[in-house]
Amino acid sequence: MAADKKKVDKKAAEKKTTKKVVAAKAPVKKGKKNVAATDLTISVPRGGQIIKHFNLAPALPTDCGRGDWLFAEEGSTQDIETLTVRFELNPSALERQLERAVLIVSMVQNAELNGTWRFALGGVATDQADEDPNNDVVVEIIDNGFTLVAYVQVLENSAEYIPFGFVASFTSSDTGVVSIYESQDPGVVTKRP
């Protein structure tokens, strides 16, 4: 009877953990390494604002190609492939102007590389000249290049997909040489509703 109870408890625990999964996972190939990437959705409350913290761990290129950059929520190591910022339907033009998401991205340093990473050249680069025609995303670099802040607003009912890469410089502690690199992802989706 105790063995049956353990089996039932184990099944109940398995069901509980599957219900807690909130992000869709998809395998993504980056360089030679397969990593699981996720899509993350941030919902901005009607008439309000939300602030989210992220970490960016850049990587130098390898002989095989691009480095494996990690863009993740603070406290997580789950790579984010697509970030969706969703706004609620809101008929008030004044409230829509005040609604926004503030995304704070902190640069993570790797002591093994013997150098310093900083955001450079505006911090991001889109795939094409005007990937954000609605001007929903404004980016600034603060903290001597160690932090990027993105302000996301959607004033009208619309949806945009903005494919971009982070742009960062690496300064070698040994030689003082500064090199500029760009990540391959993520993509950002802005939408209302």
C-alpha cells in the first residue's frame, strides 16, 4: 500500500512540474552546439509599466564560426530566441502613451577571456535599415557601456517583428586591442493587443 502511495505521489509531482512550464522551447543550432532556446512573452498591464532585467553573455568567435551568445532573464540560463512585448487593448490615447516596458540588459564578463565586454555602436543592429518603422523601441547605453536599456511602447494597434543582434566591443587586457562583434539574435515582437 505504501508503494502504491509513492507511485501516486510521484505521478502527481510529475504532473505539477509539467504545468509550471510557461515558455515554449525549441532547439536552436548556434555554431556547433545545440542549445535549447525559448520564446519569452512580457505582458504590459493596461495603463502601466513593467521593468524586466536580463543578462547578456557574449562570446568570441571560434574557428567554426560565431560565438555562442547567451541572452537570458536575470537569474536564468535559458537562452531567449524571441522576446515578445505584448500590450493590452486600450482605447485611451493618454494611457497608451504612458504604457511601456523597460528592458534592462546587463553585460556579463567572462574572467577567462582576459578582457572587457561593453555595448558598442548603439548596442543593437537590425537586419535591415528600417526594421522598426513604428519606432516602438528606443535604446540607450548607460553605466560606461555595461548596461543597455530598451524602452518599448506601442501606441497603435499593430504588430512588428524586429530581428536584431546585440553589438558589443571586446577590449583585450593584454594588447588593448578593441574588436567589435554582433550576436545573431534575438528577435523582438511588439504588439497591441
